[in-house]
Amino acid sequence: MVLGIETSCDETSVALWDGFKGRLLSNITLSQEIHKLSGGVIPERASRSHEENILPLVESVLRRVDLPLSDLCGIACTQGPGLFGSLAVGFMFAKGLSWALGLPFIPVNHLEAHVASLFLDPPYPPYPFLCLLASGGHSLLLRVEGPFRMEILGRSLDDAVGEAFDKTAKMMGLPYPGGVEIDKFSRGGDPHAYSFPSPRVDALNYSFSGLKTAFLYFLEKKIKAMPKFVEENLEDLCASIQEALLAHLLSKLEEAVEGEKIYHVGLVGGVAANHRLRELLSERPWAVYSPAPMYCTDNGAMVALAGHWKQREGILGSWEDIPFARSKIGSS
């Protein structure tokens, strides 16, 4: 029984994984609504919210399955990358709880945990497989050989795709988190109503800053001529910028698939919940795997499962471990 704690950004999430039966027993995620007021995550507010919510969530998760603390076998938590203050709250809480109960302390790399989310529910991808990790903080193409054996094939050189979604949404006056809003309004729009330049990037890397800037200049020009342009064309705008962002995302994935000759593809991270991305991937001649939308965003379930794997392989933490804000996969 491994307790998983996730506090890398603005979601406080706690879950319980039953390693004996290989299933998730409980998972509770609390999203911090306060950040909608400011149009983005404010690190200090996020940290304070984690402090207030982490103990009640742990108690709720254990109460749901009527499990006493004495039945736990390990405490896993996100070590990084993420917001340092947010990470520190969950990390120090987990470390203290492990020490008090005499249980193994298991730090987990947040990005490796996202890949682990593919194994929360069947069907599972066979090793090796390619994985597109697309979120608010990361855009990575990975070759995955095992739970903690991953090679980065490509990464974003500037903005992550989720960040580009949020920033372009803000340009249109949509609330945070913007990616969800664009996805919602795009369903009624024409994805080819407006076109934007395709980024040119070497190798399998990404660049979303140019698309973001092109969209800004496009809006400024249109609004100058027609002040209500965004309001009157919101659905088409959302559909078009979404199509441009996803086209760049998938172009590199297609290159990776052909280059590696691997046709099993995993999709994880918050952007993996985007309906259009899933739709476009379903049209590819690949075997595509992705967790349920609730496990695409940051959650304790993926941390608990990754923690179970690490404990099974004897990869444990020490009392000297500290959180880290930035890292490469495999550094945990």
C-alpha cells in the first residue's frame, strides 16, 4: 500500500495504490480555483493552499477505504520538477510522515510519474514505446524502455505547448486555465478558418513562441480594424490556433515514429486531455495509449504507482534528499 502525494504546481492530490492487487484504491485531487482570479498560478498562493489542504486530503483518502496509517508500506511524493515552494510542502510532509511511521520514503520524478499514468488502467503499451508528454510546463518526445529508462528524443526550446495554449487564450480574454477554454470553444469552430505559420525547428525539438507571437500580431491587426473581432469569431479563432499548435506537436511525433520505427505511442500530460489531439491521433495508423482525462493532469495516482515501482526495485530516498525545480528525466 503506497500513498502518493502530488504538489508540483497548483493541484493538491493524494492517492493510494494497492501493490498487491495492482490497482488504485483512492485518488482525490483538489484544483486551486484562486488562480483563476489572477489569470495564472501565483507560486506563494499555491504553496499556502497546499499547506492548508494536504493533511485533510490524506485523511480523506485513507478514510474512503477504511485504511489505518499502520497498513501503509511506503510514502511516495513528487520531488520535481515544478514550483519549488509547492514541491517543498508535499515533499517535507511526505518525509515527515515517513519518518514518523518508520516507512520507506520514495521521491518520484514528476515527468516519470506522468509516463507511469499510462499503466493506471489497461490497455498498457508494450516496451519500448514512444511517449509524447505535453503539459503546461513540458513538451517532450520520449523513447521509453522501462519504468525509469527513458531517452529524450526532443523537447521544446521555449514555451511548452500547454503554456502556449494558456497564453493565446489570455490574448482572447479567456479565463485561466486557457487550454481548457480553447478546447471547449473550438468544438463549434472551423479549424481552417485562419492559418498561422508553421515553426521550423531542427531535429525533433519544438518551438511554440513564434506561433504565439504570430497569433498576437494577427489579433492586434484584426482588432484595430474591427474592435469586436475576437468576440464575433471566438470559436473559429480557438479552433484555428488549436489546430496550428497541435499540427506542430504531431509533426515531430510523426518524425519520431518513422525514425524509431516504433508504432506504439503513449500520450500523457494535461494537454493529453484535449479532445482534438485525441481525435487527430486516432486517425494515425499507430497503437495509441492515453490515461483517462482525470489522470492526464497532475494527480497523486501516477505518483503512487511510480512510487510502488521504485519501492519494488529498491530505489528509495534518503533524509538528505531535497526537491528540485528543474531536471531531466531519469535524474530522480
